[in-house]
Amino acid sequence: MSKYFSPFVIPFCIGVVLLFAFCIWKYIRWYKGFDRLQRAIIRKNIFSWKFLPAIWEIVMESLLHRRIFKRNLLLGYMHASIAFGWFLLIVVGFFEAEFGIQGSKPFWVAIFYRFFQHEHNTFPSAAVFTQVMDGLLLFVLSGITIAFVKMIYSRIVGMKKATKHVIFDHFARVSLWCIFPFRLLSESVTAAMYHNGGFLTQTIGDILPFANEYVEYTYWLLYSLSLGVFFTAMPFSRYMHIFTEVFLIYFRRLGVKENEQKSGYTMYELSACSRCGICIDACPLNKQLDIKGVQSVYFLRDIRYKMLKDEIADNCLMCSRCASDCPVQLDLMAIRRQMRDKKELDTKNNYRYLDTVRAFNAMDRVVYFAGCMSHLTPGIPDAMEKIFETVGQKYWYMDKEASICCGRPLMQQGFHTQASELRRKNTQLIVQSHARLLITSCPICYQSFTKEYKLPIKVMHHTEYIDMLIKSGKLKVNKDASLKVTYHDPCELGRGCGIYDEPRDVLNSVAVLMKTPEEREHSLCCGFNLGNTVIELEQQEKIRNAALENLQTGNPDLICTACPMCKKAFTRATEAKVMDVAELVVKKIGE
Amino acid sequence: MRNLKFGFAISIPRSINMDTADNRLLKQLEEEVPSFKRCMNCGACSATCSARQFTDYNIRRIHSLFRMQQYQDLENELKPCMLCGKCTLVCPRGVNLRSMIMNMRKILTDPKRKDNE
């Protein structure tokens, strides 16, 4: 034992012990915070086939960072080189020590192998291992170099704005960055003295002017110190994401979801955020209004360090643009809702006045739910009624007279009890109508019906329904090849529910659909999303103008959308024609 | 609804004594929702309101009452709102009515305020 001990390993050992102690303590505490339903899901699925895709995703994301690669090659390389490179350095180093030193040995020998084993060629392919280890070290160092350049000039990796970190994160980052240069130097000095280095360390070692025992010891001590400091800081800094992401992916793959209230799972999500800052560039509040400090990265950090202010939680459009870019795929919108929880303000029995609304027997009819906003754009329900009549479909216009909100606007603001009251009423009306299909014109209601309601019947957005009618030949439309249109993906329909193709197919069958620079997952919010209650009209207009500009590229004859709110927002601002998909289809109905 | 039943209603006098008036809540609301002041009392919000279809909930009235610092029972009067946001979208003056309603509720239900009274 004493042969493989030297006092410089103490900081490293302390760091490792603290790291694992804190991590295990935190993970157990958070796991205890899971609610009964979440635990039941884990118990049910833990020995199922879902285990395999989870492992695959963990390798692809936690080690290789595939999603960041897709975004920017250099940024992906930076993350992969540090994460995957370091991982391989540990694994290969472990085997090298295992083969190189026979018999029992303390765990730190693998980390400080060169210091304890001056001989090379201790086993047949030792030389190969030496070169591979040097190659891996170079791989990691290249990533650290990019990270350093990124700190000074983040545009090199395609990021306009980088995260402003708290001082503690800077401290952890510096200790991380120190690890690998010190490893290089210490191994080089040892190589200079004992000629046991690879292509990199031996070359550098031969150049180094001072190579004696004292210099060697100092460098190894510094290497051990930076490791120890980083490991100690890790559970409290953003680098907690390294381990947490693994658990998060695993739980998510098992089927665990966010709740209305903060739970242990939320704690995993908070710590899985690496504060990479990719969400900052995505946020329309940053892009158009230059509002800082409200983006998801800061929001999650503030929750984690318990310094969240209400106006930061409230100042978000809930357009989920950041969530679609997030490389960890955190459920940012759900966490936002949890933090907006209104507690005592969220009262019961506010909507007793709805008790008088009675259901209609709509057997063998479809239910049409226009949604509150559609009442402000009467063209959309009118068009839908016309379409129903054309295809001979009997329908019940559920909210024609008595318009009940679907409850999602309340939920977005954290009134969970009140929202559930509205949901209960609507569910009751729909179930009692005995209809088989619910069609809605409002993406907000659609998302609510599909995700928050537990309806026994199928729910469709009107674009899906029209698409189905056209494809099945029930609705015949004429294609106008001279009409150029652009399509605006509403946040709630596109990113919210993943409906991108149906409206596009419909538009392609009646007109010529043009591409816009930002579309599908990258579509811009119209600014009037009900998620935000902080920004004022003038600010909303700025966001809308940016979205409008995007839609007007290529001078289309018509701007199409599938959301009454977006339509209302755009109609006010432009001379150009704005229409809902349904309204356009009605004009093009053929024989 | 009361008005409809009898054709008339009796209101309590609503004069404000400017010397004793306490406008702290109003100031607080104006700070949270700067657009509050823009209102010209046109009533478009009440006209489009979904809750108004079922009850005598009246945003314009609530706005006026709050401005005149008549907070009696305003807290409960705000409850029928479904926050659907139609009022905000139709407002010709760009008053952020959803935010106004939420903040009014927040201010009026603040336990600190009740302690002071």
C-alpha cells in the first residue's frame, strides 16, 4: 500500500469522497420526493424493455452530445471531447493500471498511473495504451481550448449570447479547465525523467527546461488539487448535470413526467440543466426585446439556488421555443407552471355559475369547440360550419352561446384548482353529449384537450380534420397554383402538439406553400401567447412584427395560420391578407 | 341581474374623501400593471367577456371600483374570471387586463393588507 501512496493524492481522495457522498445524499433525498404516481411508474417499468433505449440515449446524449452536434458542429465537438474524452481517459486509464500493476492497489493509482509506474513495457501492448492515453488527453485539451475561446467569443460556436454565470460556477469551471493542462504537465515532467511518455507527453517533456523531482511533485499536486476542488464544487455548481442527466434520461425513458407541483423529479431536472445558454438565443424576449435574466437557464438557476423572483417566473411567453432547443430536453414549461403556483389565490368553487349549462345529446354528431379566441375571429367558426355542411357532417357547436374556457390559460398562470374545475365541467358536457369526435379550432384548447383532459373520445384540431376530409376524398378542393401562401406554426399547435404536416398538406392541396426562414420547431411566437402577463402591448407588438417579417419573406399573397390568436395578432399589424387554414379551404371548395 | 329583476337598483354613495383616501393599493397595482391607467372605460372588455355571459361579472366596473378605491367585496367579485384573455385582446387601449385581474386578486388577498386594516 505504502508503495502506492504519496501525500499529493489526498486532495483528490477527499474530493472523490465528498463528491460521492453529496451526490448519493442528494439523489436519495430527491428520489424520496417523487410522488406516489411517479414511483409507481418507475416500479412498473424498471425491468421492462424501456431500459435499453434509455441506455442508448444516455450514451448518445450524456457522452456524445448528439443534440448539440446537430445544432453546431464545433459546439458539439467541444462538449463531446470533454465528456466522452474524459470518460475514455478514465476507462482506458483504469485498464492500463489494471494490466500495468499486478495485484491489489488503491483506486487512485489509475488516475496517477504514470507517477506510480515508471516502467513502460510492463505488459505486451503497454506502448499502445501509452499512445492512446496521450491521444485522449489531446482530445480533451482541444475541447478545453474551444471552451476557453468560447468564453471570450461565443459566436465561434454559433451562440450570440452566452450564459452569465454566478461566481461559484466560474470557480468550478476554472478548476475543471485546470485539470487537463496540469495532467499534461505532470505527465510530461515524469516522462522527461523516466522516459515513459507517449507522443505528446514525451515531446513536451523533452522540451521542458526543468525536470526534477520537485517540479514533478508540484505538478502532480496541482493536478490532484484541481481534481479535488472540482469534485468538491461539482454537486453545488452547474456541473452537477454530468451525473444528473444520466438519471434524468433514465427516469424520463421509464415514463416519469412533471407534475403540477414541484416534486423530486423537478429537482433532477433542475440539476440536469448544464446552463449551456442555448435557450437564451432562442428566447423571443431576448431576441426582440433584449429582456435579460428571465430565460430558462436563469430561471432554473434561480429556483435551484432559491432566489427566484415572481416577475422572472411570470415573464415568459410559454412559447416553448427554448424547450425545443434544449439539448437536455427539460420540461421547461411544466417547471415554469409549477413556479407560478398561486397557492391561496387559487380558490375553489369559482365557477359554480356554470352549473346551469346543460349538455346536448349529440349522438352520431361531432362536437365542435371553437374556443374563446375563435369568438373574436368569427370567420373561423363560420368556415368550419360551412365545411361541416359541405361534407354533410352533423355537428354540435358546443360553445356557440355559452363559451366556457378550456382552462389552459388559468393553468399556465398556476391556477391549477380553478383550471381543473373548468376541465371537469367541459369533460362532463362532452361525455354527456355521447359524441365520438371533438374538433377544436383553437390550438390552446387542443393542447389542453389532448394533454390535460382525460377524454374518452378522439380530439382533433380543425386542420387535422380538414386534412383527413381532403385525403379521404370527402371534401373536394380546387388547387390554385397561382396563390402563394406562407404558413405560421402556432406555438401551441406546432411545438406544443407536434402538428406540423397536416396544415401544410391542406395548404398544399389548395395553394402553393412557400418556405419561411424560421418554421416548424423554430417558428417564432406571435407575441400574444397567453403565457405572459408581464410584458406590455408595445413589447408584444415587437415580437409579433418579427414573426410577421419572417412570414412575409418572398412576398406571399396570403399568410395562413391555424390559431385564432395568431390570426388576430397579425391582422392588426399588416395590410397583407391573413387567413386561417379553414377559411382558405372554404374559398377553394370545388364540386 | 339584480337590475333586470326590478328595473332599478340602489347603490351606496361612492364619494371619496380625498383627505383620508389611501391610494397605496392603487399605486401598487399601477406599478405592476402600468397600462392600468390607459383605460378609457369603453367597456369592450365587459362586452366580450365569457364570464359576463353567465354572471354579472363586469371588468369595467371592477376597474372603476378599484380606481375609486372601493375595495369592498372586490376580492370575491373578481373570482368568476376564467382568464381566457379575450378582454386583453379586444382592448382598444392596450390595457393588460388579464394581468390587471390577476394582480388585483394578488393585492386584495395579500394577508399583510388584511392585517393592517
